Amino acid sequence: MIDDDVYRKDYTLRGIGEHIEVWVAKDVAFPENDCRGKASTEITDAQVAALVHEFDKTIYPKETKAFSTPPNRDGTNAGLPGEFTGAGDRTVTLVDNVRDENYFDFPKRQTYISGFFSEQLNELFDRNVITIDAFDWAHRTGTNPAHEPAEDPCTSRPSRPRMYESTFAHEWQHLLAYYTDPDEEVWLSEGLADYAQTLTGYVDAAIGVHHQGFDNHIVCYQGFGIVRTTFNPNPRDCGGPSNSLNLWSEGEPDEVLADYGIAYGFMLYLQDRFGTKILTALHQDKKNHGLAAITAALPKSVKAHDVLHDFQILTLVDKIAGVPGGVVKGAPRERVTTASLHTTVNLNNPSSYGRDGVAPNGADYIRLPKEWRTVRFDGAKTLPATPLAWTIDSGMLFSGNTPDTDTTAARQVTVPAADPVLRFKTTYGLEEKFDYGYVTVSSDGGKTWKMLKGDRTVEGPLGPAITGKAADVTLSFDLKAYAKKRILIGFRYVSDGAVSIGGWHLSDVKIGSTAVGGNTLDGWKSPTQIRPIPVDNWHVTLVGLARKRAKIVPLTDFAKVSHYPKVVAIIAYDDPTGTVTQFAPYTLKIDGKPFPAPATKPKS
């Protein structure tokens, strides 16, 4: 596969176990002139046999016990011509040189896809299928592979114990989730899949960047990915703790590793605090997703954001005060330390704080200067308005034609008593069942929106919607429920992350006989230009740090930590909806002056 596009490739069956088949691609070479060399993708029979053993003896029994067992799929209902049948209880493992950005653009793109689960391949073959990358098995499998680092990333081969075994455990958890909860939000799905790496014993998330076997996801979230060590010989900027728990890929490409890391760490914290059963419940909950699933799985007396705040503090203090003899004041020690992590924050990494504000359901970590007397915090009450993304194209209002888009053009209108019908001319190319156009209405000033049924709508993920293709048609939507009222109408374009086939054009927008625009941008606004999104809650904590000691106080008690050698402000922004994508701006003032100073604060 290349960016979800399927192409033919031949594989050779190299290993069979009780619950697994291992097929290795006949061509695993990098492109011509790639600097990594042919030997870097060679797979030996011994390596295949070891993977078969690990799956049958470790991954399969542990994950089926903790999560679920996948249904048998024997290939008899394959969606492709050819012979794909086999034992239905065996997982087909395809070992290939995955054609990702790293494959085509190395060393510029050093992060690579070490494996993946594809729903599409599962259905095409009618088998349970996992793909694992072929690069450098010699240094990335087994308990103690050779350690051969180099400054040149082309030849650097640092030791990564059990990396591919842990990748398999991760991807197989995705396979299980496909059958139990396929609509789970990305961050929670990836967090549970990363937890499978610890469940199977392949990853010890408490290992730091200076030691063999550290986990890239955890280290990047802590901000230590930029630190060169014996076992991290080729450091990279892969993000840091100034990271949303639930947003995914909101930063630069390599920063997605920190997205994995915060979700992984949070799952380990939930397990240590509430027991493995909470992760089993999250895996099996088909009804609730994302933060709602966390709320449903927690004890009724425990609030999800209280747990998140504890985790955000733990991210900083665990390694310092969680050691034997460590002392925590201001919070129960067991809530801000945990056995599975041994974590702290690299406060020298600009990604410990960063953008012009703090991420939703994330936290900034700011070390205060050595000498200070007062601290003041001023957080925004609303988020900055998002500019209107719709444009005019050939005299028509146009949504754009890009993947992974959710954008609305809205305006205020008065609905007449006579002929209260919205009509407009439109041409659209919306990938059927993947991209949608919604006509929305708000009668409360933009606080809530309702999707309207029209003469061509079908049921979409968010309500009635148009999808598919049409050219120069007139659509109508009944507004009689709003007759004689002043309301907001909006056109919302939502596309998935893959194919875009034209977007949504519309013009000659009328309600009854009254024209309301559609040929210019005059009067059209984004929903947040009409009603800015309120900031639900700020949570600001000061932490004084010393050797094996941490003291946690609210901002108002800043004097109680002023004598500590190191003081860190943890600034968190809560979004209980899990839908906000904007960062919330704030100002932190030390002795009356903004800190960090505007000239030194990292740019977004």
C-alpha cells in the first residue's frame, strides 16, 4: 500500500505457527541510490521463526486474555481474484518495505511506519492481516540485538530490543479493536495499542533515553527525543509535553511520536491507578468514544479531568519524587507517581511549551526564572476566531477540495412566513460515504447547530447530508419550523483523510424569493467569527522541585514554593467535548512582566 492505495505485490510464505503465517515480500529493496543498502532489509529464517514463536506464545495468549479474540477469517469470501484461503484462526503477517515518506525521502524523513493494520486489506483478502516493515530486523528484534550506532543516519544501526515484536503487539491490538470498537477516536485507539507493547512485556516505558530499550513514543512526549545519547545517536525534534491528549498530528510530521507518547503514558497511568480492567473496558466499549469512554470507564466518583490533571503533574514529578524515599506534598503521592513510567519533562526543550497558547486537554510546562517574587496568570475566556476558509471560485461559494477538512460558511438570515424554503444551485464532488456536505441551522446564535433534511440528503455521520456527485442542480431545504425567525444558516463541508473529488460549489442562495448570497463572500463568516468558543476551564499549578521532593500548590499559593531550587508552572486547558482544535492563549507574568518574554517564546 502507498497512502492507502493498493497495488499488487508477491510474497513468499516463510513461516507457519498455530495462530500465524509469515509472508515476506519478494522485493523489499529501497529505491535505487537509497543510502541504507540492500542488507538492511534482509529477513532470515531464524528471525521469522522467532516472530512465529513470540506471537503464538506471548502476543496471542496475552492480548486475547486482556482484550478479545478476533473472528476466524479463512479467505473464502475474498474481494479479489486469486487464492487467499487458509486457516481462519491464523493471522497473515506481511513483511514488506513499507512505501511511506521515509521510503521515498530519506534521510529527510527519518520517522517511518514500522507496521500497520489495514481494514481494507482485511476485507480484500477475507483474512486477518498485519503488515510489518522489513528494515533492520538485525538490530530491532530479540532481547539484546547488536548496537552499532553512527552519526550518519544512512549507516546508523542502534540497538532497538524487541521493536518489531512490540510493533506486532501494537498492530494486532488494532486488529482486535476493528471487531470490537472500530469507531474509536484515534488517540484512544493508539494509546490502547501502545499499551499492548507493555502488556506483552516488549516495552518497559520506565526506561529513559540514556538506556538501551527506551521507547520512542514516551521519550518524545517527555521532550528527550532531541537529546543525543549512546542509545539515541541520531536525535530528532519529535515533539514534547506541550501536547494535546486527544488531538492527533496537530504538529510537524515527526511530532506525531509525542502524540503516541502522551496517549501511551495515560493508558499506563490508568492501568496502574485503576487496574487492567479499565483498559479492557475501554477496548470493549462500543457505545462511548474518546473522553466519553474514559468517563464511562472510571469509577463514578472520579472525574476524567481530575485524572488528567494528576497525569499532567505526574509527567513532571514521577522520576523525581516517585523513587524510593521520594516525598510529595500537596497531593497524594500515589496519584502523581506510577510504577510503569518513571517520567519527567525536558524543560530545556522548547516543546515543553510552545505555540501561542496551550493545547486542548494538554499542558504547558514552564520553568520559572531563578529569582522571582510574584506569579500571575491571565487566561483567555474565549478562543480566537477561526477565519472563514470558504472562498469564491468561478463566481460560486466553494468549500475547497482538500482531505481531512471540516469547514463551515455561515450567515444570519430572516426566514419569511411565505415560502420558508432554502434553495441554492450546486455542483459537488463528495466521495460517497466518506465526504459530506451538511446544511446547518442555529436558532440560538451559534451555540448549537442542527443538520437539515433536504430533497437529496442521506444519513451521514453527523446527520442528514449530501454525498456523491452532482452538477448544476438545485437543492431545497424546508425552513418552516423557523418561519418569522432570525436564524443562522451554514454550509458545512466534511472530508475524510484520503481522496477528495471536487469539493462543494454553490450559488444563488435564496430563502423564498429573497437572495441571501452565495456569489460573493459578503456576509459569510466562520461559526467562531459569529460565536467564539468559550474556554471551558483553566487549571494552573505550581510545582516546587528538589532532590527526591515535589511540592504541588495552586497558583494562589505561589509563596509556598518560592524557596525551591526549581519551580515549574503547569498550565492546562480543559476541553470536555474533545472537539476543540485550537490552542487557548494566555499570559504568564513573573514580577509583572510576561514570561517567557515574547521574543524568546518558541514560534508555532
